[in-house]
Amino acid sequence: MLTFDLKTLIFVLLFLLLAAVAGGSWFARRRRGPACLLDGAPLLNVLDDAPFGVVALEGATFRYANPYARRLLHLPEAEGALPDADWSPLLEADRAAARQEEAGVGRYRTVTFASGQTARWWVTPWDDGLGRRDFLFLLDVTAQQRTEQAGRALINDLGHELRTPIATILTHLEILGLSDVGEEVQQQSLTFAKDEAQRMARLLNDMLELGRLETAAELPRRPVDLVALVEEVVLQSTPRAVERQMALSLEAESPLPFVSANADRLRQVFLNLLDNAFKYARPGDRVIVSLRRVSEGVACTVCDTGPGIPPEHLPYIARRFYRAAPKGVEGSGLGLSLVAEILRRHESELVIESPAADGVGACAKFVIRNP
């Protein structure tokens, strides 16, 4: 698979564009004398559709900004005065520095705007025959930046969480190698090492799943019959409820509209929420999944009559590796993080309430929108 440095790719695109413009200007001079770089509708049409931003700068004004640049820099018109924005001093510094560079070198910078978007820009002077002006070329790299940040956070968090199980396994392996240790102690060490190895496997699987979600493109979605999907999930989860001696039920208004969703990921949301309820509730408790129509789509809740969540944990309950569970309850601490990320990709938000409306247990709530 071929990969290209982004800076090199930008420069190749820009130099090809400038070469084409220069050739057009040369032919224009041959036919009718000097011509301005920005004269002529065909060139402006090309720049209007360019997959990067282009701004022609003259002093404190800009002669032209294509739609891509106007969207990124929040410029209301295609020409006018430069705004007094947070990026303006950086642009002026790069314009001044670019004039001191060798021809065609320009100044390259990555800048994050107040809106949270990140762009890479290149500023270079240009003489089109009627005078010198500066050109600013921009590329929106917000998605790439977020992907890189998510990847770094993934590695840092995973490295931090794996230290404890690795240290525990190494300790018990040393114990197993001792000749004067009794069989009972050896069996205990073997059990501890196995438990920690399984914990590492859960951590790795859940972390990789979360990483794929955070760094992937938008989820493909289509109209989904939510009632049919949740009925399947409840049927799949019933044996676990029976094993835990709990009652599991579905309450759904009829009829309900189809929703715009990724069916596989939405199924994962309900399975994870039910898994949480089964882990923390007690024999004899109830778990109720409810679906009801709202103006935006379908409101979904997964409620239980278990012991609930202490209020001090609620603000952090969906953070990576945050666990409010008592000791002895298995889990990676990533289940609700996965749920929250999947819902975010559906323009929805996970809300956890405890106690629930009837004063007991906990409720997970979210809304899935109409197509």
C-alpha cells in the first residue's frame, strides 16, 4: 500500500495548479499582453472546485477566496478585508517570512482555529506580471488530527492498564518456579496468573474495538426496525438472565418508526448495557428495556432494579477504564466507553441515571434518530 507525506502531496497539487496558471498567463501575455492571475472565469471555476483552500492576499485584504477556504476561515465573502481573527497574526508572520525565502519555498504551518478545526497551510508570494501578491493554500486535517490523537491516547491508556496484570503474572510465574512452595500455593498462583491473562485478553479486545471506532470513518447507516433488533437482543440475553435468576422484559410502543442506524453497532449497545445490568444486579431483580416514540426518533432505556450507582461515580462512569463495580465483578472498564462512542457516531448521547425514576436501580437512556 502506497503512502504519501501530506506536505509533499499538498506541494505537488499546488505546484501543478500554479504551473497550469503560469502556463495560462504566459499564453495570455503572448496573445494580449500581461494578465492578472485572477482574471478569467475558467481559472476561478477551477479554484472554486479545488479540494483545498485558496486565498489571494493583497495587503490587509484578499482578492479572492474559494468556497473551501471561506468555510475553513469563516470568511463571509469571496473578497474583502482580512478579519481580526486568532489566526491573523500567524498569517502575517508567515507572509513576511515567505517574502524572505527563496522563490517557491514559502512558509508551512499547522494551525488549530478557535472552532476546533485544524488546517495545514502554505503561504507563498507570487508575481503575476501586474505586481506581487501572496497566496495562501489550506487543507483541512481535522479528521486526521483527531485520529492521531485517538491513536496516541489508545496506546497510552493501554500501556498504563496492562502494567498491573503483567506484573501480577510475572510474580506468580516466579512463585510457580520455586521448589519449596506447596501444591496449594502453586494452584493459587496458577489461578491468579490465568485470571490476569484473561483480564489482559478482555482489555486488548475491548481497547482495539474502541480504537477502531474512534479512528474509523463515519459508520454506514440505513433504516433499521429497532423493535425487531431489540427483540433479537432480548432473546439472545434471556439465558443469561435465567442463569442470574433475574427477570428480563421488553416494553415497546406500537407502531414505532424506523431509525437511521448501524444495526450491528446498535445491537452491541444493547448487549453491553444488558451485560452491565446482569453483572451488578442481584437475583430477583428486574431488567426492563423500553422503546417509545419521541419527536426526534425513538427513546431507548435499559433500567434495572439493582443496587444502583453511587452518585460520586456518575460523572465518570463512561470514561475509559473507570469502574464503579465491587471487587470480584469481571470487566475491562470499557463497556460503557464503547456504548458512548457508538452513540456519539449516531449523533446521540448516553445518559446514566441512578436511582431511576422509581427510586431504585439505574437507567441508561439515549435517543436514536429517524432516517
